[in-house]
Amino acid sequence: MKRRAIILVLALTVAACATKQQTATAPQPVLPTTGSATVTGRVVFESAPLPGATVAITGRHGAGSRTTVTDANGVYTIAAVPPGEYTLRLELTGLGAATRKIVVGAQPIKVADTTLRASSVSESITVTAEAPGVTSQMSIGMSSMPASRTSADFGRAKKAAPAAPPLFIEDAAQEATYPQFKEHDYADTAKGPTTTFAVDVDRASYSIVRQYLRANVLPPPAAVRVEEMINYFNYAYPQPNGADPFAVTSEVAGCPWEPAHRLVRIGIQGRNLDEWKMAPNNLVFLLDVSGSMQPPERLPLIKSAFRVLVDRLRAEDTVSIVVYAGAAGLVLPPTSGADKRTILAALDNLQAGGSTAGAEGIELAYKVALDNLRPKGNNRVILATDGDFNVGISSIPDLEKFIEEKRKSGVYLTTIGVGTGNDATLETLADKGNGNYSFLDTAQEAEKVFKSELTGTLVTIAKDVKVQVEFDPARVASYRQIGYENRALANKDFADDTKDAGEIGAGHSVTALYEIVPKGNTNGEIAKLRLRYKEPDGEASKLIETNIVDNGTSAYAASADMQFASAIAEFGMLLRNSAYKGSASYADVASLARAARGADLEGYREELLRLVDSSRVLSGEGGRVAAK
């Protein structure tokens, strides 16, 4: 497919953008720590800290080359730099680059702030430093950018987002492949009161939607999976207090976009697990280093993400690294998590180039995992790619069968997507491999997946989890599930233990919503809720049963979490232009989500409000969004 490059505007929380990799493949030496110093500094944009900027240090004749990325405060740190002369290069793709000559001695060097600024002028200033804090401030510029475009019509200009550093990325709407599905329609309760689905803890769709909106582009409707947007957020579900690995709750309230309807929320909360209690991990990183991975939001971001995971490893954990491009290869044999330097050096040496042989890489990764299997541990292949499988096993169905067969051995598959690749394939492979699928659009998302949610990402506490709801025809005229279209099961599959379903990781929560049309007075029990699951190493399912009760609560008297989940569902339906969105509007979504925001320590809910405001502008609803 023909690719076009367009200039898109990203927010200051842009993903870690790195400089293009050099073509040489010679291994880079590990720098000694004796007599070394630390180089630190900060990169800013219009006086605000600039995360995601690339900082590279190189000695004479290319010796000691290393690359790092600025953190959330725009700060970079390069430790253990031996004495000598170095070139320091600071860059954010689309803004240009700045270089400094620094002389490292026995004392730490603190480089003054570097300002990256979008303008019509570009300059590069080189200075020399021999002691902390002696470098001068620099400014980098770039010519003005064209108007933003929607994914539906790149030729028609839309209202611009607030000024931010421009970034060249590929035409995402042209390149991405998203699963196609038809939204659930209303089911007549009198004819079929029962509905069944497999749980899903994937959250990739929210990150994909965020990537589009941060780039001032409305996402393609197929990229919006409402259940994944809802499940991106944590809710105040109770922890399980019995033998089962999770607690099941429900709530019923009014429907914000259809006042005559009711919403049912089902919540499943997995048991938390302290990291120090985790069984040993046998992890195989399977990294795509093909030519399509060269852009900074792909392989460089993946390398940055895996550094976060490596930092959390323990001595009892082992890591292997398999890469694939024109051919697959083992670049790091099983290595203890205590030997972080060796693992990180192997990651740093990776470069992109060549065609893609994804299937061959998967075969080798599973072999390495099985050769080092931990019978009582967590055995997992973590595949990170843009999803461009064009060489290897001849068809995706054959690849799915291979992964389904390997999961029986106890090795599970987690997929990590970047760029604008085959979203549909990555989601399917994770489902078949008893794992979960995440999409990385920023360095902050990498922190969330591999730091904040580490145990849920690596440790499965229940597999083949199925949910079945049986509505009371006397109280419910019809119903429709919101989302989970590609996780629907036949009712007969509920008790069939041979049917694959979803997995829940430690600390994971699952939220599902049903919109119902009431029949008369719904106060009282309106449905039976059943759940089946297997232990991670079990083959026979266990059953949990409870009742769903409607107490007549209005939409705006519901719990804060119920209101917030409802707002996200409304947001998703608007982005999909759903036939069932009723009177939904972005203004209503913002009002409901803002009122129900509650405690927001990580800032994820505040971020959602910004995305809603951006969507409102891009859609043309209500004109200009008032400043908050």
C-alpha cells in the first residue's frame, strides 16, 4: 500500500522519540565505571519540561555511544561516563537537533537547560563544558506546519490543537488494520433472555484513540473498542475475600444518553499480588527489528519500554531476547534479572532493518521459553512489533493454531503494539496465547504497562473466564451489550470447558455494560449473573453465581465509578458514530466525566477530559471549547 507522510501535531507527552539507528551492527563496548562521571541536564519546550526527547552521547570515533530519553520532567541522566571528549546530541524528531562538545573529567557535569522551540528559524549551537553548569541555553527551530487532517479526509483542514512540537509520522489511517465488527443490537428478552461473553482485559484501543487525538486526528471508527476504553481505567471494586481469585459486583442506574433506558454495570476485580510474592519469571522478549520499525515511535519506544521492565526484574527472573527481521536470531541467552547491565546492553545494540519474518521469530521464541521452562513460574513470550507479518508461516490462521498449541505447554503470549501496524492480528494472537494486548503510544504508557501494572501483565490468576447474564423477561423488554463484540460466545459454550475464553491477571479489573429497555417497574432482581473460570493450571471450570438488582437509581445518583464508566461508553459511541448513541454529545460526556472524576493520582482521568475536549473541537460540535 502506498504510504504518505503527513505532519501531525502531538502533545508534550509525546512518545519517546529517538534518533535514527546507525547501520553498523558492531557491538558497542560497555563503559567502565572507574573514574567515571555523570552527565545530567534538562530539555524544555516554551519553558515547560519536554519528555520524550532523545539525548545521545558519543565519544571519539564513535566510542561509548549511548542513548537515553528525557523523563516526565524533561530530565536526562547519563551515568558512568569515563573521562574524555564527547559529543552530546539533543533531538526531538521534527524539531531538528542540537550538539554540544563536552569534556568529562572526575566531576559530574550539569548541562544547562536546552530549549526546543518550533519557529521558522533553525539553528545549532555547539559549546564546550568541563565542569557542572557551564553550558549555555540553546534554541532549535523549524518551519511552520500545515493544517491538521482527519482520518476520513486528510485533504480537508480542521481546527488546530494547541501548539506543540510537530512530528512526522506515517498516514495512520492508511496503514493501520483494525478488526471489523458490527455493534450489538437489542435482543428481545422474551425470545432470548441469555447472553454470554468472554472477559477481556486488553486496553490497547484507548491508547490508539489517544494517539490519534493527540495528533489532532479523529480515530477511524474501527479503532474504537468501547470495552477496552472503559477497562483502561481502574475502579473502586472490592478485593475478593473468599477462595475465588476475584470478586464480582453489579450496579444498575439510569442511562445518560437514553433517559428511558437503564444501564447495568458488571465489575470483576482480580486479587492483587505483591511483586515480591511473584513466582520466578521466564521471559522471552521477541522484538521486531525489521525495516518498518525504524521510526522513533516504534523500535526506540519499545527499547525504552523494555528498559522499564528490566528495571523491575529480580535475581530469580530470567530474560532472553529473540529478534527477527530477514531471519530470526537469539541475541541474548537466558540471563538473570540481576545482570541488568548485560540485558540493557543487548537492548541498546538493537537496530532496525530488513524484511519481516514474524512467524519464524515466534517459533524460536517459544523454543527458547520451553527450553528454560519454569514449571512453577510465569513463562511468557512478550512480542513487540508494529504487526507487519509478511514472511514466515503462510497465513494468520496457521499462526493462531501454532500459538494455541503452544499455550498448552504453559507458555503464554503477551503482545505489544506500536506504530500503525496490524492491530487486529496483535489482538487475536494475544487472545490465542492466553495473554493480553497493549499498545504503546508514549513513554508514559510504557511505565503504566510495565511498572504500574507489572503483576497483571505477567501473572495470570484465572483463565478461560466466561460471563453469562440471564435477564428476567418480566422486568426487561430488551437489552444490548455495549462493546465486547469480538468476545461474544454462544450460550452453549458457557459450560463447555473446551472453549477458550479470556484471562485475568493479578490486580486486573473487568467492566462490562448492558443497556436495557425496562418493562414496567424494574425495581428488584432483574437478572442472574453467572461466571465460570479455571485456575491457571486447571482444566475444569468453577462456577460463581449472583443476582443483579435494580434499586431505581438515577444516572446522576449512581456511584462515581458508574458515572465515569458511563461517560467513557458514551464517548466511545460518539467516536464510533454509533447508531445507538441517542442524545449523546461530547459536552455531556465532559460534564459527566468531570463530575465523577474523583481521586486521580496518576492523572489518567484528567487526560481523558482533554481528549474529550479535543474530540469535541475536531468533530465541530458546539464550536470552540471553553478554557477550563
